[in-house]
Amino acid sequence: LVEGFESYEEATATQPPSPLPDEVEAYACYRVGYHRGLDGLRHAGWRGSGYVRWSEPSNRGFLRSLEGLGRVAASIGELDEAERCSVFLRQLDPSLQQGKALSYPGASSGESG
């Protein structure tokens, strides 16, 4: 899915054109995107607290990964992790609506979250 683009968190967070055949594989992809995104944020100076806004395009891969990780965690029964992801996402950008998937390239909702 992301071969050759491992350091580009947007590649791991981009919604596949068709559902991944295995939820565990999807979970793994989102987890990689989440950790790559954290690395990128830290490299850019983020110290683990403060906002990470959807309005900044460079944050979207990380936020998509976090949202996807929480969604897939819930679907495989990892409810504690799903809740942690949801809380963290709202802390990072309170303007994001709970329960509403973040928009992906080609989605009709455009840039809103």
C-alpha cells in the first residue's frame, strides 16, 4: 500500500479505493500512519501538547490516521483504544465533529472535517 513512501504519513492515511480485505491490516496501516505522523509533528517542533489543527494541510495525514485508527479499533473490539483516539482527536482539534469521518481526497465534502 505505501511501499516507497514509508516516511510520507499521508500515504498511510489515504483511504484505499476499496476496503482492505482484513480489518487487522487496516488497523496496522492506520497505526503506522499515526506513528509516522507523531514523528513528523515532533520533528516540526510539536512537544506533545497543544493543537494540531485540520485547517493546516500538513496535519491531515496524522489526523486521518488517528481517526482511522480509532474507527478500526472499535470495529475489532478495541473499545478502550477507540475511546482514547476519539478523545485525543478532539483535544488536538476541538472543531472536528465527533463521529464524522474526516474528508479524504476525492470526497464530496471537500476540506471540512
